[in-house]
Amino acid sequence: MALARTYKIGILIGITALVLTAGGAIAYASIPAPNGTIDGCYKTSGPAQGALIIIDSTATCPSGTAALNWNQTGPQGPAGPSTAGPGGLGVGVYTGGASAFGFGNNLAVCPSDHPSALGGGIDAGGTSGFAVTQDEPAFFNASTGAVTLGSQGNGSSPNAWFTQTAGGGDNGGTAYVICSK
């Protein structure tokens, strides 16, 4: 009787060791693989066609299946759509001339490679004692030198920023414009 009991304990210990070893091997499996890929196999025919199994990176697909591998994180995708093209919006800030003779009229114009005015304003440059009386988008016609104020000029987006100041003596600040492609 004692021998049978010892035999049963030995079998139980052996089964436990086998289960722990198998569990350790499963825990050691590389899913995903060290390079980040996940390896799988899908059934190519029969009633279970398309069924997918995930395998260890060191294993091979069983007969009747084909390999299917994918990257867990994936490569960097292309940039999303932009109205400015692959280079993005391409924003720049450009300054105009300072006012002359105390009149305080300032105009900052977008360059031809960044023709759309998004916004603008005035930089006082440390000067005090003047008031901003106008600060708005404008349309500048380079061929005629004409300036149209407001955002509804000729049907296109503004290409300049106009500011006007009063009471600044010979310096009423400097206009700036934020332009994009």
C-alpha cells in the first residue's frame, strides 16, 4: 500500500514538472517576435478556410496553411493631406516699413512664395504714446501699388496687412503679416 502511494506521488510530481516545463516554454515563446512582427498561418482550403492561428516566431506553418506576418507597430505612414502640399502650410512672419512723418500708415506684404495673409498686427518697437486706429487684412497690387483694405478685396485671400496709428510722432510702429503658401 505504501509503495502504491509513493508511486502515485511520483507520478503526480512528474506530471507537475511536465506542466511547469511546458508552461515555461509557452511563456518563453516570442509573440511578437523580437523584431516586432506577429507570425501567423491561415488555412488555405477546406471547411475552415481562412481560419487564422498565431504561431511562435521560430515555428513553421502546418501543412495546408500559408504564412501571414504583420508588424505590431507598423511603419510610419505618409503625411496626411495638406492644401499646401507635402511641405505643409509653410507659415512665415514678414514685416513692413515703419510709418513715416507721424502719419502711422504701415503695410506689410506677403512674398510671392507665401501669398496668403493669415493674420497680422503691429509691433510698437518700444514706442509709446500712439493709438492703433486700423489693423486689418489688405490686398496689395504689386503692379499698380494700390492697396485695398478688408478681407473681401478681389475674391482671393488677402496678401498683406495694414495698420494705422495716431499720435506716435515719427514712429507709429511696424506692421507685420503672417503668411502661408
